[in-house]
Amino acid sequence: MAATAGQVAFAMEAFRRIHPVEFQRRFLSQETRHDGRAFGQFRATQVVKGTISSAQGSSTVRIGDTTVVCGIKAEVCEPDVRRPDEGYLVTNVDLSPMCSARFRAGPPGESAQVASEHIFRLFSGHVVDLRELCIESGQAAWVLSADIVCVRHDGNVLDAAIIALMAALEDLALPRATLDAGAVTADRSATTRLTLRRRLAPATFTLVDDAYLVADADDAEEQLATASLLVVLDGDGRLANVWKRGAGAIGRADIARCIEAAAARISATGE
Amino acid sequence: MSGVVVTPGRRLGLAAEYEAGSGTYVRSGMVYASILGTRAEEPAGDAGGKPTVRVERRNAKFAVPAVGSEVLCRVVRLNPRAASVAIMMVGETPCQEDFQGIVRVQDIRATEKDLVQMTESFRPGDVVRAEVISLGDQRSYYLATVRNEHGVVFAQSAAGNTMVPISWEEMQDPRTGAVEKRKCAKPF
Amino acid sequence: MATNIMDRRRINGPARSVEPLYGPGAAGADPFAGGRADGRGLDQVRAIYMKTGPLSGGQHEPSESAASGSAYYEQGRVRVSCAVYGPRQGRRSNARMGVFDCEFRYAPFACSWKRRSHVRGADEKEISLMLEHAVAPAIRLEAYPKACIDAFVTVIESDGKAATIAAAINCISAALADAGIEMYDSVAACSMGLRGAQWVADCCQAEEDAAPCSMLIAHMPSADEVTYILQHGKATPEQTDQAVQTCTNMCTRVYAVICRCLQASLE
């Protein structure tokens, strides 16, 4: 690039637009990031609970500029005949063309499917005791539809989605329900909260350009990602989930450091 | 009156008294603001002329190519008749997303058009400065690089190194010394 | 009984699920008994809160895939977000004029009754078209040949269908201004419901359900042009005339609020 510096006086913005890879490398090779963060630094996270009155539980989470809204609607269904004492928790992540120009309208794309599936496996049964959702064994149970809508995608949506779902579950007020002559009657004035088995806290680390391991990558950095590592810890600091994706190699020592960094972040945010 | 924040649809003055500048429009004898921004006035250029009123935007506007504008684009693919490019910047302003453009083989050079070979002018990945000559077909803008200052401004050699122009039709890899053919832009 | 559509690309719940019956509540009661539930006057619009740029700006240089403008709009319990992309290359193109496209969506949890399916409903498509027709006349599309301007609206919470559509129109107007799109004017919209012989402004869901007729008007106050009128239900022509008058006046008041918010976003 040095050879062309005199040839064309690229303005900063133009350089960023035309050579995104070179642009990021300039920062990363100087041990810094394009938004001024250190490699291990997370963006500020904001959680607001209970904003939506049309949902039984809700939350809005912002990580830097990434914004997701989670709403849980409680409906009644017949339980599965194989598990008559259990209800359902259904989690879906929605990445629409509204949140980023990278997404197209229509059915969920691959990243949304992967996120939905992973969050489902993380929460269903492990965080929420599905037996608590039973209203009348074999006859009626609650189905909690948790929809996580991303309204702005600026990287690390998976962390935001997990935090949002956790907060919405904590906010969830389930009306007391009784089965009465084949119909379920619910009483809005008497609500119960779910007992959550564990409180999950996520942290994502991304290998950018196959060389730099950064915490909480934003959209521009994710474009150059070759691997990412999701670490989910529970309230006691035990590992709930480690998920390494992508072809890039992350050393074992690095993984251990990431787990430590995730624990440090959780204690720093006071949770 | 200058420096006031105005919203689209705000009256700025009579068309008889003001010239409508950027960010404004005229309707039934009045000048109105068409964007959100701050009102600014410029005195008349010559005696007896009208002062110009315009609205200055706060944030950089995203550009749309127009006939005559200079654009910076990346070559996406080639065929013997035309090069497909993605327009990334118009003048100094980046586009929000790429616009598609085409440089036809007859629009690459001003002279000896019939001898121009596409593969001796561009390669996929090159960054090219060009001029919009027409709004083109359904999808693509038509671009031309006939002027001296238009052509390839950034290219990598087959070895992956950034090349420097050594003549109006050749670029050289400074590490390997390999020479490749391009329609080079005249450096400023 | 609702049947949930199975889709392998999503996490599916049970095949059928229903809202539980909520005990004896407000259902059937007259929402106007003893004045409006929230104590508003009949011609009063719910409190408006609006913010531009939550989905597009940022402390740092926004990434290139971020929206060019955005707005969040709240009117009582109606909450709407809008992101505007463009001018960019669209699927449809017109060499003379730009194209304005709008996509309206309810979040699955937005409605107070049942959960909405992920599949885009016919009403959402219809409302998308309504929003396009209401807002497009305000945009100087001739300034954007061959380009496309897309507005994406997501309803986070709905409280009154007509009021939600009006809120969406206001939100798009603000987001377009935030994106710096050339416009003739901002469009302001307002809805009303009929109550006896009296028009009631900005009905919430319970009031709307009890009203025999509703009216929605989108208006450009600076040019004094109406861009969209939707009336459905039963009303006499005189009542409709009167509604157009009152509703336009209310639009002007809403417009003032939008303009103040837009100005404040720059100051």
C-alpha cells in the first residue's frame, strides 16, 4: 500500500470503503481497533426489561450499536404425549433486512437459523424447567414463544440475543392458569415468575484476519472473521457452553484466556 | 436567518428574491427546504443578481451516480466486450451500497478504439476511476475511462503485490519486477 | 384455534396453541364509560416521543451495511421503529425516477391478543402498500433516477390498528428526513374513531374495537395536501367531511411535534 500512497490521496473514508481489509489491518497491526477499543475490550451493554406490555415478558438489549428486542408471549397448548408434564419454550431469532443491508427479506437465512437453534439448545430444559410450564398433566401446558428481533446489526448479535432472552425470562410474569371444563382460564392479577435454573452470561471472541483475537467484534470486524469462540458461563462461573466456529485456528492457551476474560467481564458488569 | 435549523417543507423565501440552491426546491413562487439541515445564504455573484439560499446537511449524504460524475469503482468481472464494475464512490462521497456499472470496450480509450483489448486494460479486483456517460440499461450505469486521469488507480500483480504505473499502459510489481498491461490513470 | 405453520428453518412449537381465556375483564365494557380510560380529551392525541438515528447513527463511523437514516416513534403504547436504506441500487429501477419501497411488519409479540405468525400476513402487505402511497408523494423521486429508497418498519407494540399505521407514517417521515432524502414536505398522519356522533382522536385498541367507523389521514401541512385517506365503517357523508377537517387539523399538530424533534436532533 505504501507504494500507492503518493499515487492517490485516499481520504480515510474512501480507504475504508475501497480496502476494508487493509483498513482494518492498519489498526490491528498497531494493537488497536478501528473504534479505539483494546483487543480484549467489550462494548458497553445496556439492558432494559419489561418495555412491551403486549408481551408477558420483554427486554431490549444494546451492545454498542447492536440492538435486539425480545418479547415472550405465553399461549396454551396440549403437551406432547411423550412428555405430558412439560410445556414448550420456542426461541427464534429474526434478522430482517431492517437491521442490516446484508440480510434479504423472506424466510430466515443461515445465520438466523443457526442462532435460533443454538439458543434453543442452550435454554430449553437447561435454563427453564419445562415441567414448570405444565398447567394440567397431559392436558394443558404453557408454550412460551420467545421472539428475538434484531433491529440493528452491528456485530455480535448472538451475545445480545442470549442476554435479551435471559432478561426477558427474568421479566416474564406468567398469569395463574386453571383448567376448567376443557378451557384454560388465566388470571392476570395473580402472576408467578419462573424459577430459572441458571443465569447465563455470554461472551464472544472473534479471530479477525486469521491473526488477531478480539472480544465483541463489530460488523466491520466480523466481515474479516475466520473463526469465533462463544463462551457462556452461568452465575456460579461454571462453563455452560463453549462454541468455536470457523476454520481459523484458536490455540488452546487462547481458549483458556478467553474463558478467563469472559468470567472477568461478568464480574465486572456486576452480575 | 442563516444557521437556523429547517425541516423539509419549511418556507425559505420568495423565489423572486432568492435563487434556489442545493437542498431546496421552488413551488408556486416560493423557495422551500427539501432536506433537514441548516439554512445558509450566499450573496449574489454579480450586481443585480439574487442571493442564493440553500440548506446544508448535517451528515454526509450518500451519493447517487449521475451523468458526468466521476466515480471510483472495482472491476468485478470481464468479458471481451465489457467490464462489469461495482461503483463504490461518487466524487468524494461513498455510496451506501455498490451500484453496478459497465465499461464497454469502446469506452476505454479515446484513440485506436478498435485495437483495445479488454484483458490488456483491466483485471478483476482493480480499482478504476471513471466517468459516468449514461444511465445505461435497466441495471448498469455506462462508464468511460477515455480521459487521461481516468483508468486503473490501484491494482495488484499476479503475485499479490500492489503495482505502480510505469507508463500509460503498463504497471510493474516493485518486488518481482513483473510488468502487466493496464489502462493506467495519469497520477495527479 | 390457531394452527402454527411448521417451518424447518425455524424452531417450531406445538402444532396448535391458543391464548388462554382471561377472566372477566374489560371485554364488553364500554371503553368510554366515564370519559376516556387514560383521561384524555376527545380531540387529544397520546403523548408522542420520537428519536431519530437510533438504528443508523452511532458514536463511531457506522458500518457500511447500516441504515442511512432511522427513527423510533412512540405514541402512547404504540411503538414503531423505522430504518431507511438508500438511495441504493434496487431490484426495480426506473431511468427517470427513483423508486420508494416500504416493508411493514409486526413483531410477533406486538399485538395484545394473539402471537403473530412469522409468515408475512396479508394485512402486513396491505399496510406496506398503504404506507408507500401515503409517503411517496412527499419524496422528490425525480432527484434519484435509477435508485431505490427502502423503508423498513417494525411495530414493536401495537395499540389500535389505525393509530399504528399513522405512527408508522410519522416514523417513516422522520427516518427519511434523518437519512437526508430530498422531500417536498414531511408527512404527518393521524387517526380518529367515531363515537356516537362525535369523532374521537387517536383511539387505542379498546376504543377502536368499540367504534363503528375509523378514519386515517396523512397530510403534508406545508403544501396543504392530503396524501392518503382511509375511512372504513359506517358514517354519513357529513360526518366524513367533518372528520377530514378535524383530522387534518390534528395532523398539523402532530407535524409540529415531528418538526420540533427533527430540529432538536440537529441542535
